Amino acid sequence: MVIRHARKEDVDAISELIVRTKRLNNEFDPLFAVTPDAKERAEKYVQATLSAPENLLLVALEGRKVVGVLRAEMRERIFYEPRTEGRVTDFYILPEHRRKALGDEMIQQAAAELKSMGAEIMVADVPAQNEIANRFYVKRGFRALINQFAKRP
């Protein structure tokens, strides 16, 4: 398994994985309903990420096949210390490649790269109802930082 920075030729495969993670989010909570044009939106999102130096986009490859993706972005915390965070916004590994340390490897590489980009803290966005993701991060030393509440008006 190889983990590397994403390239333009990876856009289609990454977009598929991003949509899969969004659909998985919807399985945990109906307020994460996926739009019909999610694939097209994901392609634009991935292309924009590739061209933004404040973003990190890693892929895991088995041979030439993209089997995992991790997207993160640098953000300033203007009112708080530590001031600079690296925020994991999207992280997905194909089910057949889970529980084989790939998630650990991708998080460790992302942490090192985000630190080199200036991140003083690493955070991850996951749906509150996704207990699998919550346990994954807690097991790796993360803790809840904020609660976000939602309802339809």
C-alpha cells in the first residue's frame, strides 16, 4: 500500500470515494442527504483542493487503484490558542481495506504533513451519529472539541 499526494489523474476515483463518505454520513443521519449532483460537485471540490496550497489531499493506493482518501485544510483559529489547525474534512477507505492499519498510516502521514504546513492542532469533522468514526478518532488520541446542534426550521 502506498500513500501519496493526490494528482489530477486521481480526481475521478477520489470523487467517487468522497461521494461514498457523504452517502455513509446519510446512513447515520438524514440531515446529511446527498444531492443528486454530488459526483459533479465532488469533482469540482477535489479539483479546487488540488490547486489550493492550504489544503492537503492524500490517497492510498493498492497498485494503481485509489482505495482511500484523506482531505484536510489549514484554518486559523482567530480567537484561540493554538492558533492554527489542520482540519480533516473528508476521510474514507474502501471497506475491504479497513482494519489493516491503513487508517492509522493515513492519519499519521496527514498529521506530519499538517504539522509541516504550520498546524498546531489537528481536528476532524465527523457526523455526531457516526460512532464508528468517533471511536476511530478517540482510539487515536483525539477528543471531542465542539458540539454542533441542528434542526430543520
